[in-house]
Amino acid sequence: MADLLGNKKPIARVGIIGCGNIASILDEKSSASDFAKTHAKAYRQDLRFDLAALCDLNDSRLLTAQQAWSVKFATTRIEEFLAQNLDIVSLCTPVEMQLELLKKILEHKVKVVFCEKPLGRNLVEAEQILKVVERSASIVAVNYIRRYDSEIVAIKKEILEKCLDVQKVVCHYGKGLLNNGSHLIDLLVYFFGLPSRVRYIDTCKDDREDSDDPSMSAVFYYEGPAAFSVYLTAQDHRNFSNLEMDIFMREGRTQILDSGREILKFRAVTDRDYPDYKSLGLVAHLQGGLKHVLALGCGEMYELWRDQKVAPTSPVQDSIAIHRIIEAIKKSKERNEVARCQ
């Protein structure tokens, strides 16, 4: 492969640990022209990568993935996998396996690791992962995919340029605060940083109510000159999936709908029937880039491999912030009072 000047680009050797849904399954029966929903397909579609190795504890699952992506080397042993001289590793295992596997990956000096979210089961574990990462020379990024959507990046830029305009934010999600709600919490951290305080509201009465990761509703408080509140509300995912964010600003409103597939932007205009009032007029109905974000995320791993000075779009430190917020929500529930995040 060559760049526009005809210079040959090096090929990065990639391996994937864990061959489940986000790693492989969701694309194993898709056509070659379909967009990539998995790490395996994203790497296979990008000529800058050689998908060189797979690792999974399940022999049957491993063989199916190996055949689906025509990968030469596949093993159930992590030591054999890491002996394959890999430049980049996607870590797509259950969260409880991340810490020990990351230690082994970084001991082998793999330059770039793309880790599936969430990072760690709790704040303590996430902070342990951060220490391991900071002791290494490797770059670790976390796959909060919406950060790779150019329309989401544009919203962040808009917010930064008009930081005093945000009045209130309302978010909706289901299926676990950490498992699924963290997508929205990550966007809040990406857009606005860490809130000062949170207050627990209630817990959704769904099939996760008594689990380690219930679907909880909460209010986030951002303080300072541009103070505003965020309402994070949970609903029963068994009825329908719902991941949305509604940002109210002084001069308009921006909605991220249908998991980010649609973005609506409104601006305050003189009402057509009552000129003494303002109403919202639709100024943009955009298609979000959800179809392309995983390919873009995997593509960024190549740039991180080529230039170790480049900062990842979704760093480990922001995943620590997500856990701080979730821990504060739990503390607020236990104590029945507002809890600080900072």
C-alpha cells in the first residue's frame, strides 16, 4: 500500500483477543460490502492491517472466527498469541478478564491496544488498569465508538465555542448503567468534562434491577459560570432500545437520536404566528456516522502505531472519569444525598 506520493506504508500486524460479538460474530454472515460492526471486519477491510492472530478460550468459537476471516494463526493460549510479533491488539474479552490480560499484553510491549468498553468492572479496577498502562510505553485506547463520529466531534466543537449557552441536557438509556449508560456518560465527559456532583433518582424495574449493574437514573450538576444540570433517565430495555441525548442551549437545541444515527439541530427563531415569541426551527437534519465509527476507531490505531506522540481520541483517563461518576451515583443512593465526583 502506498500514500499519495507513492511511498509504501508499513503494514501493521494485528491480533484480536476474544472472538465474540463485537470482535467477530456480528459480521461473520455479512456481505463484504456491508459496513464493519466488528473489529475483525474493520481490520480486514483496511489494507494497512494484516489480521495475523486470534485468541479465544472457546475452541469452537475460535475456529469459526478463524475460518470467517481467513486468519492463519489462532490459539486458546495467550502466550502463543503474544509470541506472534503483533503491533496492535484489540482486547474484546469480558470485562473481568481485562486487567490480567492487559498486564500480559503490555509486558510483551505491544505498541497499541484497543480495549472494548467498559474499562474495568469498577473504579478500583479501572485505576489498577491505568497504573499498568502508565508504567508501560504502550498506548491504550477504549472503544467508546461515538467519539469517532465526525458529527459528534462537530457538536463538541460547537459546545466549546458556545460554552455559556448550555442550559440543560436530558439523556435516555437502558440495559445497565455501566454496560450501556456509560456510552452517554462518556459523551457527557467528552463534551463537558467531569460533573461536580450527582444525585441518584431511582432504579429501573427491569431484569437488571438486582444485578451488579442496574439501570439507574440520576442528575448531574455542572458548576461554575456556565452551571447546568444533566438528567440521565433509565427505561426498561426489554420494551425497546433507546440511547439518546437532548442538549438545550440558550439559542437552540441539539438532539442525538436513535443511538446516534440521527442528529437534529434547532435554532431559536421568531414564531411565525406570534412574533413576540420565539420557537424552535429545524436548521439541520443529519445522518450520524454510526455505520463508520468502528472502522474509524480501528483506523486510528494505525495512526497511534505510526506516531506514538498522537493522543488517542478515547483515552483510559476518560474511562476513569466514567467510573468516578458511577461510583458517585451509587454513593448518592446509599447515603440518600448528593455525592461529589471530584
